[in-house]
Amino acid sequence: MSELRFIIPFLVGAIIYLLPSPVGMNPKGWHMFAIFLSTIIGIILKPMPMGAVALFGMLISCLTGVLDINKEAISAFGSSTIWLVVLVFFIARGFIKTNLASRVAYRFVVLLGKRSLGLGYGIILSELFMAPFIPSNTARAVGIIFPITKSISEAIGSAPEAGTQRKIGSYLIQVAYHGNLITSAMFLTAMAANPVAQALAGKLGVKISWLDWSTAAIVPGLISIIIIPFLLYIIYPPSVKEIPQAKIWAKEKLLGLGAMSIEEWIMTITFSVMLVLWAIGEHFGIAASLVALLGLCTLLLFNILSMEDILKETECWHTLLWLSILVMMAEYLDKFGFISWMSTHIMYFIEGMNWSLGLLVLVLIYFYSHYLFAGNVAHVGAMYTAFLNVAISIGSPPLMSALILGFFSSLFSSTTHYGTAPASIFFGSKYVSIGEWWYYGFIVGTANVVIWLLTGIIWWKIIGLY
């Protein structure tokens, strides 16, 4: 099986590469598609780490003459969008290193943890606090939220090994996971796939700023945060409703942390200034990536972070590698004419619809097709550009269309236990069976579709997106 995971991507790519290109398409576009598709399949099958798969895709692109390594293949490594992700990754280490992220999570448990429903809200509000500054849903889930959620559950006596997972752990795991997806959809810097969508939209002439993204997402996102924990509490309730020991546990953790250190105060001031500058900076010509660089240099200046910390951020450097290569490939798919060809064929299915109905059909297909993908970035890379191009072609407001597809590029991961990296972590805890995961994932995912489209359509009209 492991050998097949190596062979299948190359085999699929080779077959498509050798087929004649469709009539009217630049052969380079067809060849780029073959290499891009084999790279996406490799990312899904995971015969090796994502960065290694992307490097093989880049190598084949150059060896076959589809791309020139000096002029084209390395072009995306200079993207300010990608460096924004990298810089915020480094800043996220400051949140974890100073214990500020854990302190905030424990505070929410103390404030809201008397009842299981309140504890669910405490977990999801912790996610909301950290999402703008930790640009990896995996880092937040694995490094902070999951360990805290699992520790709370075990402290209350809820563990799958004892057959007591439904006591409270199953509910909290579901809330923590779906909360991770909601907050990832709310901020441009909350998940690596979001800047990919931003960069791809930019290739079609749709510019998305950090403020554009967060402003459009804030209302439907907050409504999801209010509704989803309560919905899960109704359809997947914990057997224990009152849990005073959770507050005791969190207070003990806070006592162990002691008073806020000078490093935590510097971290708090730094991210507060960054948030303000991200909100208003573009009006004064201050790019989001420059704000992130300012924040990182501040942390270096005060020795919150060291160069050793930065060099040890292997996930960040890995992200720089694969993200740059995928964005570059997607750019040349467009330049070589493949995206316009694919978009034309997709339009046949929605021909004659008005733009609102056509956009709805596109969004639903985009969302539920995630059953076929094992990651956000692979899905975005494979479908986002073509679907946005079609949406614009039928008259949909470009910025609104780009943002909706961007929001759903996180929310669609609710569907399966392999839809995004945190899914495997939360599901692997064995608090939720596979049948329950898919069943309630479909319900929560569909609820998010309804919430974001119904409340969004009102909010997006108010802020002038259409």
C-alpha cells in the first residue's frame, strides 16, 4: 500500500501529461495541469511530507520544460502573502512560549466552566482569541486546545478507556474541533489555506485585505460561535451538566502559572498593536506583512523570541516551502489557460441561472466535495480558482464570491475525520466514533452553510459587498 501511494500520483500525472491537450488550449496548460493534479494526489495520499511532494512537483515541472526554474518556478517564494503567514507563524511561538495562550484558555474555563455548555463556550472563545495570531489550525488545536480539552475531560472522569466518554469528553471534543474550523474561517491569518485563497483570488484581480476578510466574517462567524456549541449540546449532549470541578482545575493551573510575567505583558501589547494596525494600516499604506514583521522584530528586541526559536519552527519553514510551490503552480495554470478552459466547462452546468442561484450551486458543490479531499490546501488548490472564475463570469460580485469560497475553505472540513489535520488529532482521541463523527459533522457542516449564507447575505449587503 505504501508503494502505491508513491506510484499512483506519478502514474496519474504521466497518463494525463501524455494525452493530447484539449482543442484550443495551450499544451503547457495541459501539462501544468497533469503535474499539478499529480501533486495534489500526492498531498492527499501522503507518501511523504507535503513539502517533499511539492518539491517533486516543482522538479518535474522544470525537467519537462513546462516551467523555467530561474524565471518561473521560484517566483512565488517572494510573495508578501506567503511571508505574512511565515511571520505570523513565528509570532505564534511567542504566544505559546510565554504561556499567554494557555493562560487565556484557563481564564475562559474559570469564567464559563461551571456547566458543560459554558465550558464548551469557554473552549471556543479561547480559539477565537488566538485565531488571528496563530496561522495554523493544527498548531492551535494540537499545541493548545486539544491538550486542555482532553485534560479537562479526564479531570472530570470522562475517558474512552473507561467507557465514560459521553460524560462530557465527547461533547467537548466536538465543540473544540468545530470551533477550530469556525475561527479558522474568520481571519485571514487563522489558517494556512486562507492566504492561498487570497493569493489565488489576487491572480483573478480580486484583492482581499486582512480587514476585508475579518469584517465580512465577523457577524456570521460570531453567530456560528453562539449557535454551534448549543446545537451540539442539544443533539449530542453530555451526560454531566454541572461541572464545578472544571473551574477548580483551571484555577489550579492558573496558580501554577503565577502572575502575568513581563514577557506576557509585552506579548499582549504587541498583538494588540498588530491587531489595530491590521485593521487600519492599509489606509495609511502599511501592508499586513509589514505589520507582522514589526511584531516579530518587537519580540526579538525584547528577547521574547530568539533566532534559535525562529530556526526551530520547522512547521513554518515547511509551510513556506509547500505553500510557495502550490501558489506558483496555480498561477501558471491560470497563465497557461487551463483555468479559463475549465471554467468554461463548469459554466455549462449553471448556464441560464441568475448569479445568486449560480453562486449558491457553486458554493454547495465546493463545500460538499470536501468528502473527496484530505486537507484544506489540496481542496483550495484544486478547485478555488476555477470556481471563483465561474462565479465572476456569471456576474457574482467578485469580492463577495472570493470571500464566501474562502470562508468555506475551512468550514467544509466539518464533514469527515480526515478533512483537515486537526480532525485526525481530535478523532484519534477515541471520544467520538467514526459514525458519530460523520453524522454530526454533516449536521454541523450544513448548519454552518445555512448560518453563514443566511446571516452573511444580510451582513454583506450592509457592508456593501453586493
